Amino acid sequence: MERGLEGLREDCLSCKKCGLCAARTHVVFGVGNPQSKVMLVGEGPGEHEDLEGEPFVGRGGQLLDKLLAAVDLDRRVNVYITNIVKCRPPKNRDPLPEEQEACLPWLRGQFSLIRPKILVCLGRVAAMKLIKPDIKITKEHGRFFEKNGLLMMPTLHPAALLRNPKEKPGAFEDFLKLREKIDELGCDIRNSGV
Ligand code: URA
Ligand code: SF4
């Protein structure tokens, strides 16, 4: 605990707990404000993320930044963004169940240091792992699920929105709902006067 999030990051950068360590360029730990009460969790790094060491920096990431900006959220100011697995799965395949399990302690560590009030699952893989295994994301996106006082909302993955642009308005509505919930809870770090 005393080493905090930076200590956890340092440890994570040398992790070899699953096979994904073999081909990675960078471990992609996370980005954002550790004081934030809103955490977004994707699936795993893609090519650009692996090269740069930051989550969601490719085309999907640019779309995510736009959705965030539309509701006055910013990846460096009032949210924290990470992934289920911190190293890139080869050819962007879904991370295997055992890879997700191996990596989960890093996410748990981030979670217990940041203590978000709202967790947004970006796409099916994160929603299945963190909300419920039988989630139907096309039907249930934008709903809030409560677990031990934590509100969790699944939304469509930005890469899915790029493949299927007609889903964008639905995703935008999810972000509006997120904004409403943040305001209802009064948990935007940007507005807290610090
Ligand atoms: N897709 C993800 O799920 N996470 C990233 O960081 C980039 C693309
Ligand atoms: Fe470690 Fe996670 Fe990378 Fe696997 S994906 S090597 S568990 S940091």
C-alpha cells in the first residue's frame, strides 16, 4: 500500500505471470488520474498500445477520447483507463481465460488503490469478466449493475463502433448516462475544487 500506484506499476512492468509477456514491447499498465472516481476497463492492448505503452491510443482510442470529451471527461484529468490484460495478445485475439486470471491481480491492485465509484466495461471481454459471464452487451449496454457498492456499466467497445458505426449513437447515450450518474454522485474530480 505504501508504495502506491507507482510501486504497483513498477512491479507490473516486469511481470511474467502469463505467456503474453513473450511478445510484448511494453506492458500497458494504465493512464489517468489516480484520484478519479471513474475507471474504464478495456480488453487488452492492441498494436499501437503495445508500441506506446498507453491504453487506447489507436483509432479506437481516438473515438473513445471523443466520447469522453462529449461528456466533459478527459483521460488525463478525471478518469482512469486500463485493461483486463496488460500485455498485447498476439494478432489481437481475445485474451484467454487463464491470461485474464493471471493478470487480474494487477487490476485488483489498481482498483483497491484508486477506489473508483463507477467502473465502465469497454466491450464484451471486460463486461463478461467483471460484471457477469452471460452478459449480452448489445442488449444490456448502458445499464448500471451494482456489486458491493460499486456501480458497473457495460458499453460497446470502441473498435466495435468503428466496425459498426450505426451503433455509435447508442454508445453516446451510454456516455450521457455515465455523465448523469457522475453528477448524481457528485464524483467528478474536475469539479471537486482540488
Ligand atoms: N482495445 C482495448 O481493449 N484496449 C486498448 O487499450 C486498446 C484497444
Ligand atoms: Fe503479467 Fe498480465 Fe502481462 Fe500476463 S498479461 S505477463 S499477467 S502483466
